[in-house]
Amino acid sequence: MATQFVIDGLKAAIEGKEILKGINLEIKGGEIHAIMGPNGTGKSTLASALMGHPKYEVTEGTAVLNGEDLLEMAVDERARAGLFLAMQYPSEIPGVTNSDFLRSAINARREEGSEISLIKFIRQMEGKMKELEMNPEFAHRYLNEGFSGGEKKRNEILQMTLLDPKIVVLDEIDSGLDIDALKIVSNGVNAMRSEDRGFLIITHYQRLLNYITPDFVHVMMQGRIVKSGGPELAQRLENEGYDWVKEELGIVDETVGQA
Amino acid sequence: MSTQLSTPTDRQSAEALARSKGEPQWLVDLRGEAAELAGTLEWPKPEKIRIDRWNLTAVGNYEQGQAAASVGELPSVVTELVAEGTESLIVQQNSTIAWKQVSAELAAKGVIFTDLETACKEHADLVQPYLFKAIDKGDNKLTALHAALWNGGVFVYVPRNVEVELPLQAILYNNKSEAAFAPHILIVAESNSKVTYVDYVVSEPGTTTEPFVHHSVVEVFVKSGAHVRFGSIHHMADNGVDLTLRRSIIENDGRMEWVIGDLNDGNTLSDTTSHLKGNGSNSDAKVITIGQNDQKMSLTTQAVHFGRSSESDMVTRAVMKDSATAIINGITKIEKGATKANGVQTEKVLMLSPKARGDANPILLIDEDDVKAGHAASVGQVNPEQVYYLMSRGITKQDAERLIIYGFLAPVVSEIPIDAVREQLQRLLERKLEG
Ligand SMILES: Nc1ncnc2c1ncn2[C@@H]1O[C@H](COP(=O)(O)OP(=O)(O)O)[C@@H](O)[C@H]1O
Ligand SMILES: [Mg+2]
């Protein structure tokens, strides 16, 4: 079955404040959607609500991936159903090596008794690390501990490539990356493009979209998608900023949930 | 069975036992004096925990055991710990030595690795100047009692400039509650020598049916420029009480590393102290523990700085389950004159049960101005952000928490230099965390 992901009327709150005010979005396998918008407009909240972060409460709506509502599932079940979120701020986990973590994540998708062999795992991991130009020592470092911003982002992409998800959400994957790293990460994403995988790329710069060409571009303000278009929309935002969108829609303050 | 005396020994019986074992006169005298002191001194009084309420009398009786003809004859609790291909191993069963060997290569270099009772007879010139010199037998009832009654034990002597490549290993186990089990470990590393010693102190499962007390003292002398790594895992049965005091004296530019797993099932008093006597001396201590059931523990790490530019780092990590109690003391003491000393300590407690208690008490005692000192202490639960992150990769909640808890204990596990011991430690942690 071709991948299909439908977000319908999604509302979410944090600490009792409603942040997402009804998100509708459909992503098919093979498509790349970009969500753009200034800081504080609810982009990360969308990503976190989809993944099931414990602080975010979904109050309405569904997010159906190939017939199953992710919002009914626990976080780990969402992941095993095929959702992957490259986080804006990945956690650091002292004492757990990157490779032990990755192997646990791969084996979580396999039946007991058919775990990936150590040799096969190492070969896969090392191969992908090489493609991402990661120093092999990162396999033995503790998960994200002491990684620079850029190293964490590469590590997120490494996980994405090893876990083979159906829907990938990248939250500000470009922040903290220099131009070389940006190219490497973009190549990693482009190599993963396929008919049965959909992408949702969250960014507030157009820069990343020079390397990963989206099929659809959406603008988020005040916890809603306020405008959608093709790649040309991203280009216009890059050239002219967000003010014209605000003017067009009569928005004064684009943020959401701020006192 | 031991009787309910306030002190389970007296001068006469301590001396008689020493004589019956053919111990040299100086040791007979030492034991006699210690037994007398034991009658007058008080038990140690660690912070916030009353060890005098524990059953401290069941120190057992000295029991002459049989030496094994080969390592293979020893019970699996021992054999599964033995480093593959090792040629340097000491095994103590209850009160006496069941196996000992040292590689010919080390012996040829002048390294001594034997049980302490034998060393007192055969190397008195090397033992006597050090025995009970790091820890005074008159410190308290525990030190005195131990001096009177210690048995078996380990003596390590490394001559100047000799580097011992492979770890020296000792396995100290008991399998009978009534038998005295009180090893004393003495390590002397001469100038610019280097050695790693690893022991495992354990009860053979299902054998110690009555309460017992294991009391032990570790003394380490790190001479100038020497480097000693000391690893020790304690895993005795829940009806045992473990009273263990460890102390090292570190000379100029010497380095001491402690890697301790206090993983008993019963009550535990553990004190690991470094005296940074020399200029440029250095000490690093890492301690982990898991508290379970209604176990009570007092765990202290201590660094006392005398030398200029001496440095210490102490880390204790405790995972607390059920209704267990751990009082964790970190004491950094910098004496006047220890200029440019730097002492840091961290105590971290991970609480897995609302009924458990884990107190972290960082204590800095500083009598010199020109120093650095730092401490960090935290008591908390498994971080939900970390659980979320791992779960977002498909890992179940249970596995996510398990990974985080193992990760919390990793600083000690990863430092154990013998594969067999590290693997056994890992199995032990699994049992304790899952059980
Ligand atoms: N952890 C949080 N605690 C409280 N409020 C939050 C938290 N995260 C987000 N918010 C609120 O949600 C709003 C949107 O944040 P976010 O989704 O992170 O925006 P974006 O990713 O678009 O910059 C913020 O302005 C803030 O008011
Ligand atoms: Mg954001």
C-alpha cells in the first residue's frame, strides 16, 4: 500500500494553553512537504504532538498513517508504525552508547529471536555513518552527550536512515549546520526519497529548501496553516520575508500561546 | 553460632588463634592488642544511619578450609569470574585460601602476589611496615575487631619501576554463615610502578543461611609516581552485613583509581578514602550501588588533600528501589598548605520507588585559600524527556528505562578491566534491576 498520512483537525495544548488550533494536512508517499513560519508559531508543537511528547495534550483531531490513528498509540508504537521525528533538540543520554541505542531501536522492530546480528548491524551502521561523513568514534560515544549542535543533527539523520520510516518529520534539521554539513544532511534525506516515504520538513529558513526541493510549502502562523503553495512560495518568503503574508491575512502577531 | 557479647573476641582467644596458625610474634601481639582495644572502642558512627542496630556480632569462627587442587574444582560462583587464561589469581573461601597462583613472569620481576597470612610469615619485612598503617587499628571498634580477627587476605607488592600489565585478580567468597570471613587487602606499589587489582567479594548463592558479618579493610600504598587501579565488586547475601573500609596513601605524583560496586543484598557500610599526601598526587573514585528491599547502606567517599597541586575526583551513583535506604557521603577535605589542590565530587541518586530513601551529603572542609573544590549532588527520577526520546525510536517504555538506568551505572561498569568480571557485573545488575 502506498503510504498515506492524513492529519485532520489536530488541536493540541501545552500546560492548558491551546497551541495548535486545527491542523489539516495530507502527505502521500513520495511527497515532500515543507512547513515554514517564524519562531513561536507552533511548528515544533505540531511535530511533538504527532510523536506524542508527554507534555503536549492532543484535544481534538486524528493523524492517520495507512489506516491507523497514531494519536491513539503510545510513543514507541507510533515509531514502530513508521513515524520518525528528527527533533529540534535531541536528548542526551549518558552511559548509553550510540551503537547500543541504535541496535535496540532496530531490534524493537523485529520479532524476539530474529534480532539483527551484531556483525550485520555494525556493517550497516558504519556504512551509513560514512555516507554522513561521521567520525566512526561516534558509534561508541554516549548518545548525543557532548555532541555539537551539528553532530546531533547528523545523528538524527543517521537514525532516520537506519530505521527506514514511512513518514519523516524533520524539525529544524538545518539549524546549527554549516554549509558543508547542510549538504551532507540534505544528501542523506534525498537518498531516502522514495515512493512509499513521505517527508514533512519544518524550517524557518528557506536555505534548506535549496538542497531538498519540496513539492508543497505551507506557512504556519498562530497555530494554523495559513497559506499553502508550491516551491515558489518558499522562494517568495526568502526574498520578501513573512510580512506580506501577515498583511494579506490581517495578522498582527503571528505567534501563539505567548503571554 | 556467635554469642551476644558486646565484642566477639578477647585478647586471649585472638592470640591463641594467631599462635595456632603459626603467625609471627609481631602479628600475635598486634592481634592481641587489637582485641583488647575492640572491647573499649565504639562502632563507627556514620551520618544518619545507626549501624549499631545491625547484627554486628555474627563475625563467625575461624575455619580451616581445604585448598583446591585446581581452579576447575572451585564452585561456579568462582569459576565464572576467572579471567580467561589468567596466571595470577587468589581465591579465598570463608576464612582461608582455596587457591593461589602468580605468573612466573611477575614473580621473576619481584612482584609478590600471595595471601596476606602467608605474606606475614614469608615477607614480614615488606608487610609489617604497612599493615594497619593506612588505617589505624585503634580508630574504632570495627578497625580493632578486624585487626584482631582478619583472615586469608591478599598481599600485592610491586617493586620500583615494574609495570604489571594484566590485572591481578582475587575472588573472595563465603558459603557458610558460621565461618569467619574477614579478608584484609594490602597493596604496596613502589615508586613508578603500575598495577591493577580487581576483586569480587561474594556469597555462594543459597549457602549462607544464617546472619553473618563480613568485615574487611583495604590498605593501598601508592609511592611516588606509582599508579594503582583498584576494582572491587561486593555482592553478598541479604542476611550478611558488609563492613568495608578502604584507604590509600598517595605520595608525590602517584595516582590512585577506585572502581567500586557496592552491590550487596544486605546492609552495607562502605568507606573509600584517599589521602593525597604527596605533591601532585591524584585520586579518582567511582562507586555504584543498587539498593533494594529494605536494605540499608552507608556509602562514603573521601579525599583528604595534604599535597600541593593534589587532585581528587569522586563520583557515587545509586539506584534506589523498594524501601531501601542509602546515605551517601562525599567528603572533600583540603588541609592547610595543600595549595592549588583541586577536589571535585558528584553524588547522583536515581529513585525508582517512592518508599526508597537516598540522601546525598556533599561535604567540603577547606582550610586553605588557594584551592579549587566543587560538588554536585542530585536526587531524581528517570528523566521523562529521555524516555520519550528513546521511545520515539520505537524502544518500549520498559526498555527505554532500562537503558537509562544502565547508562546511569555505566561509569563503573565500563571501567572494570577484566572481561569475565565485567560480564558478571552486568548479569548482576540485570538481576538486581529486574528482580
Ligand atoms: N515546553 C513548553 N512549555 C510551555 N509553552 C511552550 C512549550 N513549548 C512551546 N510552548 C508554547 O508554544 C508556542 C509555540 O512553540 P513552538 O511550537 O516551539 O514554536 P516554533 O517551533 O514554531 O518556534 C510557544 O510560543 C510557547 O508559547
Ligand atoms: Mg521549533
